[in-house]
Amino acid sequence: MFVDIAKIHLKAGNSGDGAVSFHREKYVAAGGPDGGDGGRGGNIVFVADKNLSTLADFRYKRKYAAHPGENGRGGRCSGKSADDLIIRVPEGTVIKETETGRIIADITDTPVVIAKGGNGGWGNTHFATATRQVPRFAKRGAEGEELDVTLELKLLADVGLIGFPNVGKSTLISVVSEAKPKIANYHFTTLTPVLGVVRLGEGSSFVMADIPGLIEGAGEGVGLGHEFLRHVDRCRLLLHVIDVSGSEGRDPIEDFNKINHELSVYSKDLGARPQIIVGNKCDLCDEERIEEIRKYFEDKGYTFFPIMAAIAEGTRELINYVAATLQKLPPIKRFEAEPKPKEDYLKPKERSFNIRVCEGVYIVENAPWLLNIMNDIDPDDYESLQYFERVLRSSGIIEALEKSGIKEGDTVSVYDVEFDYIK
């Protein structure tokens, strides 16, 4: 089954905690702190794999989690960092943030880190100073990034074959390339995009894609429209195949205008993409009608090629012209990563908190990051409490309490730990 869209959940590895340890050795007085740092959590890295052609693997596994880093140990031993989790996807997969639709990365030839593992927590050696020689606290490891992403496969093809069903797109790609699609005389024979490499000689080739499912209303998702229009996004050039004989009871010029309308509805950029008109099934049509159709398109500025795909008549001239045109066009489209909204930088979630006043008690809440720090604080150690006070000031909690009207001697409650406010 061809699967070109999938939604998955990613969780990078948490880092290890820093260690609280002191050097103990015979004949070594006042050895000092020697707690090692925690190891880094594993990143989640996406890599393009040319051997994959669909996202089918992601139908069965939806959650991916990297390993955590190890905790630090005594003797200044740092914990081991976790290995990165490598996820392989087809070349041309675009990764988007599910909640916002923001493009995170376009996976082509370079591995991309999508979710970063947490940085290792510091051991107590980092907190030793001339005035604080016995730090009895360390820094906890940071959590790895966690997010839901949508994977969209957009085929990497130079040329896209478009047109109504049963106009001969599959026949054409089978004649000019190495692709072998199913060919039959009924609509929607082709249910999945077909890629073929067109070779013109040593060192000269391009990729062609047969895009199925385009009918009237495709731009709004009718038929297989939205399922496969995304695969035309990257094509540098479009070959618009029409049935000049009208063997299906349709007018080829009307077909052309309908398909172009659907391209513009889906994307203005796609509607303006360069096109070459390919008039197929010329053996079923008289010369006068072919010339009439040719004149219509040439008057509109298009290049028109009459062919008979079933016997490869006219296909060599067409392919040579396509190859020459591609040399004048820019390379295959790449989707640039979109930056995070500014508010994400101005107010990081990990430093958020709320102040609530209840019966004269100032309650600090909705600050899970602070809870992690409190777990490492020794309330019986003066230097540890000094460190906690600096955290409250640097995070803006003290300033927020003062703006809320707190006075000296008032009670502050932080996750069931209460203390009196002193300036």
C-alpha cells in the first residue's frame, strides 16, 4: 500500500542527573566535591533512505522515544550520553509540527535533528566557590524535547505527468522510462504515483512522475486530488497530457482548462509552473483536428507535441525537448524550515509560573521546572538554600511576588513547602 502521510509522536531522551559526591581518600584532607555530570539524552534524527518509497512503516508504530543519558557518579565520572535514535524516511519527506503546521525540515540528503535530547545535569563540582566549598546539591538533567509531527512525502521528480484519467500518462512513462506501471483501458488504473528515470545517454537523465487521480474538483480534494497533488509540488516542469481524439467523450481543450484550474486552486505557484502540452492518441484523430488543437495552445504560448504513446511515435522529440528545457529551469524545489513563533523565545515554557494569593498566603504554582530543582535542595543546608534563593530571583519569581504586594514576614508556598518572605 502506498502511504504518503503519517502522524507520529517523538520524545527525545532525558539527560542524566548531576551527582552530589565528595572525595574520600585516606591521607587526603578536605578532598572537596567530585560529583560528575549527567550524560546527554539521545536526539531523534531523521535520515533520507533512497531504498524507501512510502511511509507505510509508520502505520504500525506511532511513538518513537530515544534513550535517556546516565546519571553522573562520584570521582568526577560523567554519565554516558545516550545514542541518537535514527528514523529513516523516503527522500523528499517534509516534517511538519502537527499542532501548527509549521515546516520543521525537508529530509533530502542531510540528516536532521528533529527533537533534541536534554543536556546533562551538572554535578556539585560546578557549584564549588571560594565561599561555598561544600555544595550539597547538583543540577537535575533536562528533559528531552517532545512533540507530535506529521510526515508528508512529496516525490522528488523533475517532470510531472498530469491530465485526466485514461489519456495515456502511464503508457507514456512506460515507453520513455524504466517504469512499468499497470496499464488498462479504464479510469483510475493508476492509483499510486509512479516514478521513472528517463535516460538520454551516459550522464544525462531526469526523473518523471505519473501523478494519478486528477479530475474536476481535485483542488478541493475530490477523487484522489489532495492525496496526490502534493507530489506535483516539487516538479520543475509539467507535461500536460490530453486526448486529442476525445475518445472518452470529452473535449481535450476543456479538459486542459479544468485541470489547470484545479492546480491553481491547490496552489498559485503550482498553477504558474511551466507546462508542455502533449497531445496523445493522434492515431484516432484526423490531421485537421490536431492542427486546430495545436494552434489553440501555441496561440496561448504553450509548446505542443502530438504523439502516439502506444507505439512511441513522437516521444523521442518530446523527451529531447524536455531535457533541453530542464537545463534552463531552477533545481527541484526544497522546503525551507520555518522559525518558531517569537513568543516561544520570549517566554519559554520551562520557566513559566503563576502567583496566586489565598488567605494571605502567596502560592507559586504551575512551575514543574521549579519542582525538579526543589527535589535537589537540602533544607538543612545553608548554601543549598542560598542557591534556591538565587533561582527564585533569576527566574523572576521574587519580582513577581513583590509586584503582587508581598511584604516582609508574609508566607510563601511553593509545592507544599512554606517559608517566610524576607527582603
